[in-house]
Amino acid sequence: MPDRDVARARSLAKVLDYYLVDPVVGLLLPGVGDIATSVAGLYTVGIAISRKLSPVIIASMLLNLALDALLGAIPLLGDLFDLVHRANTKNAALLEARPYGGRASARDWAMVMGAFVLFAGAVVGSIYVGYRVVSAVANAL
């Protein structure tokens, strides 16, 4: 019997990464689009958390999304990066390859918190970049 959660995560990754929704939305809405697609990518992280996967795996997933959001927010170059990085596909593969459960050490949880802080910083940075781009365009008009 196929795992529905993994199938949904794979479908989401396919839409965002292979149907180019992530780079196109990021191109059309600099910063804001990258935040929206990164937030959508949190679905896979949520599945990993509910399955009690190792915090190291969860941290890896968050780092993939943070890198995607942060670098993806750079107009044009970030969108080209989104074409090759495919954070959602990487996260779906991590989810699919790992079994349920696992005990975590204090170091594992520190890594998760660090990844979360990096992810939050990437989101805030993306908002700032989007604001600056919109301001520059508005001032040029």
C-alpha cells in the first residue's frame, strides 16, 4: 500500500520544482513568491515532524528551504538557482528514504533550532529584498 503522505510530498515537489512553479512565482513576485513557495514546502517538513523523524533530517529539510528562499529572492540569479536546487524534491527524497521515529540528542535539537532560525532569517531577508525591489520600481516610475 503506497504511503499517501509521501505521495503528496512528491506531488508537491513535482509541481513546485519540475513544473517550474517555484522559479516562475519567484520571478513574477520577487521575495514574496519565494516566501510563498518555501512556506508551501513546509508541508513536507510537517510530515517529517509528525513522523518523529530525526531532528537532523528535519534540520536538513529546513536548510534546503532556507537556501531556496534566501538565494531564490535574488532577482533573476535566484530564479536560475531555483531551477537547479530543487529543495522540495530533495526534501521529498529525505522523507521517502527515512523510516518512522528515532531518538534525538540535545545536539540534534540545537541543529533543528539553528536551521529554524536560518529559515526564519531567509524568510525575513526575502521580504526585505521584495520590498526593496518594489520600492525601486515604484521610485523609477
